[in-house]
Amino acid sequence: MEEQRLILPGGRYEKGKLIGTGTFAKVYHVRELATGESVAIKVINKDQVKDQGMVDQIQREISATRLLRHPHIVELREVLATKSKIFIWYQPSLHRHPCFP
Ligand SMILES: Nc1ncnc2c1ncn2[C@@H]1O[C@H](COP(=O)(O)OP(=O)(O)OP(=O)(O)O)[C@@H](O)[C@H]1O
């Protein structure tokens, strides 16, 4: 995927590689332009979640992940929702993915 500038809720980011795809989400490596910091952003498609009746499960996953603090579990930093998407920011330092320095 070609790199491109993105304006996401919460700031301006340079969009990097797609690093993973789940049932409802795509996860991208992005760099925050203001700080140069690398983060993983999970982008969840709300319509798909609603269509499959999984809204409660996604809400539970977000609530539970917010509370978790463990060296082997990526830390959820922030969640923002628009009309059609949910964006979840993950702290980069705990990741073991080649995208992250
Ligand atoms: N914080 C992260 N850092 C690096 N890669 C990640 C991160 N979060 C997710 N990924 C990658 O993105 C993929 C998709 O993640 P996602 O959480 O959407 O789905 P999943 O939990 O793997 O599967 P499912 O949605 O079916 O339960 C993961 O399998 C992983 O490879």
C-alpha cells in the first residue's frame, strides 16, 4: 500500500502499511505528524459490526482492553468513533511488529 497523509479524528497521521486484518477491522501502522511517533490504529467498520449483531461484543472488548496492563498485551490508548468507523489507538512500545522501531 502506498503511504499517504491522513486526517483521522485526533490528529494528522501518515498512513503506513496495513499490518493485519481481523473479522471486523483493519490495523494500520501510522505515524503522528506532530510528534513522529509510530502507533497502530485499528479501524473497525461499524456497519459490519451492527449487521452481524456484534455491537455488545466489540463494546466489551474495548472496555476490557482499556483496563488491561500487562507486558504481553498491547495497551489501548484511545478510542474515537465517527458515524461509520471506530478508531482504536494502540501504544507502540509494547508491539513486536517489524513496522515498529
Ligand atoms: N497493536 C497491534 N500491533 C501490531 N499488529 C497488530 C496490532 N493489533 C492487531 N494487529 C494485527 O492485526 C491483526 C488483526 O487484528 P484484529 O484485532 O482486528 O483481529 P484478530 O483479533 O486477529 O481477529 P478477530 O477479529 O477475528 O478476532 C492481528 O491478527 C495482528 O496481526
